[in-house]
Amino acid sequence: MNKINRIIAKKATLIFGTVWVCYLFMIYGLIALVPAVARYQVQLLYWSNWVQLWSLPLIIVGQNILGEESEKRSIETHTTVMQELAYATEDRQALTLVVQDMSHLMNDIDVLINEMNVIMQIEKEEHK
């Protein structure tokens, strides 16, 4: 029963929150200005109050439900973003290690190249 109540409150809130319902209530409010309907003003006021009495609490419940759903989505989004941040942090740390290893390798290569240049220089001098 609670699930049905939640669905009804949510749908009613979404429907009452449209511009078309606003136009409908504006037209309903202007009906009393029509001279032929003026004698039914008390009945129109009664129905207007009756709609307000049941629709206002229904809309409040619907807003609470929509707020709960929005909060759930926000929590899920936050959790997902934090997981992705953790993955990105891990990846960055791994890449930092790779860059450090590459830097050490480049330094080793530089040392080898310098040693080869020295050896080539020595051999060049010996052949002279």
C-alpha cells in the first residue's frame, strides 16, 4: 500500500507541477466572473477549497518522495565519483612509478652513451 501511495503522490506532484495545471486553475478562477455562473460562486469556492485540502498534502508528500529519490541519486553519484577518484589516484601513482623508472633508465642510457663515447675516443686516439 505504501508503494502505491508513493507512486500516486509522485505522479500527482509531477502533474500539478506543470504549466498546464496552472492555466487550468487560472481559467477555473475566472469562471466565477461569468455572469451566468455567478450564482454558483459558493459551490465553485467549495470545490476550490476541497481540491486545495487534498492536493496540498499530496504535493508535499510527492515533494518529499522526489527529494528522497534525488538524495539517493546524489549519494550514488558521490560514491561513483569517489571510486573513480580512487582509481585515478592509483593510476597516477602507477604512472609516476613508470616515469621514475623511465627516468632512471634514461640516466643509465646517458651513462652508457658517455662511456661509449669515451671508448670510441680512446680507440680513435689509438689508431692515429
